[in-house]
Amino acid sequence: MRIAVAGLMHETNTFTALRTGLGDFTVAEGSAVHGVARWKGTVFAGALETLAGLGAEPVPVYFARALPSGQIEAEAFEAMCRGIVDGIAGCGPLDGVCLALHGSMCAEGCDDAEGELLARLRAAIGSALPVVCALDMHATVTAAMIAHADGFAAYRTAPHVDEYDTGARAAHLLHGAVASGRKLANEWTAIPMLLAGEQSETGAEPMRGLMDALRREEDAPGVRSASFLLGFPWADSPHGGCAAVVSGCAEDREQLRQAAARLAELFWAKRRDFAFSTEAAPLEEALDRAEREPRKPVVLSDAGDNPTAGASQDVSLVVRALLDRQARRALVAAVCDPGSVQACAAAGSGGSADLLLGRLDPYAAGPTPLPLRVRVVRTGTVHGVAYAVAAAAGVTIVVSDRRVAVYDPAILETLGLELETFDLIVVKSGYLSPAYKTLAARAILALTPGDTNALLAELPYRRLPRPIFPLDAM
């Protein structure tokens, strides 16, 4: 059994001015995928290694992945589509195709990038070859995706700690269909609802119970995979919203349709139960609470400038607020500002540097930097990213030369920071990673402005299907 495996993952934020070029992606072709260290344990590895373990011959084709950001440049999207479609078409005899896609990717001139990719793939390989996709939980399901793929398996954890397992589930779904000769089919029900990830962590209700409901539906006749796809609220897309998707045996299509309808009805019935899973407050109130908290450290998420949902990561509003308060033992990580990194490097450790840090107003058309004189603590490079650690009064600021997800506190420790010595740690993030949750004596979500403003009613939607909850009375 020969199975082509490929992947293209990007979560696209349409509210940012950023654009995403091919150079922003990590790309690996063929067996080079096995040499990308950061992809160990990801959905790519889950699919490839599981297929091999099942006795199939996985044929790695083309893989590309980037940090969430703005729309993908048209030329970059075309290049990556060619890498996947032409690569799979040139694999020789195949029994199936297993793809790892995000599901909420947009390119210039193309709102439904995954649907377009799948349509091109179908045109190249024909209708008979089964195609199964692993998806991020925050995929935005479209009719084209449903029409051109035979099965889906999506993440079931947020924060996402089941990437590998999801790749494995997609591999099992495809392998089972090929081995049995039974054709797969999808049924889905759209749910007219916008939902931020910070309102849908799977360790809390109602998501915990909804995940259990998926597993129960998979016990129904013919059902092989059931998923909730929550969409991506920081994309103003005509396809926006949540969905229930059920994949299984084509001869059991009516059972699949009923299962998708039951799941959607259950989700919709709980729509008013979704709330921020972490304690949340506007910035000044969040800082007040952090100051009053006797347990340390408090870890505060700067939710409006979250690079893991596509924000620019250069908003310096929190830094100014801490300086205005004369905060002590506070750490902010990390503000993206290449010029400030260069200025700190030129000054050297122990030197002083005058910075124009980031942007104070994330919605201004022109520059609004924070003028700041700092003492350079140190500079360094971690995983290919250049950092500067600088101090202004009682506030320590980590500055990076590119946008980066600081998922792991170990990145900061590598820069020589002793995290237990800080009373407050501000992270450019939405919901915290498990490692930061473990570190935090108390976690607070600061509802800040920016490209990933978690107060969805404040976002300038123009193209969403309406009505949609909670923007409209439903």
C-alpha cells in the first residue's frame, strides 16, 4: 500500500497588515521532512510514522508550515500548491493521499485556500483515489473542502497537545478505508457561531463534554471520525463559523448525516455557555489584580497581540502601562522589533540604548513607537531567532528580531532569565501553554487591543455570513 503524504499549515489573520511570503515558511520536500527537528511530534510525524507502523509505504512529498500571520502572497500560495499537487501526481501508483492542513488558510485572492488546493489535487489525481486530511481544531470548513476530500480528523485539544495523535488518526482512517476497500464520505452541519480559542479550551466545560460527545458518536454504525471545527475568528471570511463534520463509510451516509446534525445541535444548545476559560479583564484591571495577588509569579497574556493567532507582536502598550505604574520585577516577552534588537546589540551587554519600541497604537496607520532608554542585559540567539534582554527601571523586556511563539518558558531561561525572580510575567499569547500554566501562581488574560482582540464584537467584520452568534441575536 503506497500512500502519498503532504502538508501545508497556516492560520491566516485577515485583520493584520502583515503578508506571508514563501520565505516565512519552513519547507521540506520528500524525505527531508524527517530532518526538520521542530516537526518531531507534530501532525506530519504522526501521519508518516503511523502509516509506516501499519505496514504501508508512506511517500513524503511536500511540507510547508509557518507561524500564523497575514494573508499568504499569491505567488507563495501558487508555489506551495504546485509542490503538493505536482509532487503527488508524480509519485507513481498510489493507493491514497494523506494531507495535514490547517483549515483556516487564506491567500491573496483566495478565501478558501484549502478548498482550492483540494480541488486542484482532485483534478490532478481523479475522483477514485481516497484523500484524508488531518485538520487543526480551528479550521474553517467549506463546501469545497467537503467535496474534494473523503475524510477528516481534527485536533481534540486546545491548547493543541494532540497533533501527533491527530496525524495518527488520519492515517488510521485512510489505511482502514484502503485495506477494506470501503469508500469514505463526509457529512457536515454548519454552526453559525464565532468562537475565540480562549473561550473553548478543552480542559473546561462546555468543550470537555463536547469532546466526549465526539467519541460517543464514533461508536455509531459507519462513523469513523467525528470532529468539531471551531473556525478562526480573526479572519473576516465569507466562510466563517463553526461546524460539525462526520466521516465514515459511504454506504452509511444517512447515519453520518444524522450524527453531524446531532453534534451541531448539541454544540448550538451550549452556545451561551462558552466563556473565557482563564480569568479575563481589560489591561488596567488585569494589572491591578496582578499587583494585589500575593502568590507569584502572575502570568498575564497580552491577548490582543498574540503571534500564535497571527498578530504583529510589536504592540508596546503593556510595556508603557508597566512603566507608568513603576512596576517592579516585571518581565515582558517578547516584543518583535528588529531595529531595537540591533540597537541593543550595538550597545552591548551593560551598555545603554535608546529605543523606539514597537507600536503603542495597533490601529494607527502611521508609526507610534514607545521611546525608551534601556540598559542592555544581554543579547543572544535561540533557535535561530536573535533576542535582546533589556531593562527599563523595574521592567525587563525581551525583544526579538522576528515574530516568534514563546510557547516554552525554557526559551527565556536559555536567555539567562530566572523566571522565579519575577512577580509578573507578561507573555504575547492567548491561552497559556501547559508549561506556562504550570509556572503561573495565577493566570490572567488581558483583553488588550490588537490584531487578535479577543472581544470579537469590536472587530470590523464586513464579510462574515450573517446572522452569526454572538454578534447577532440568535
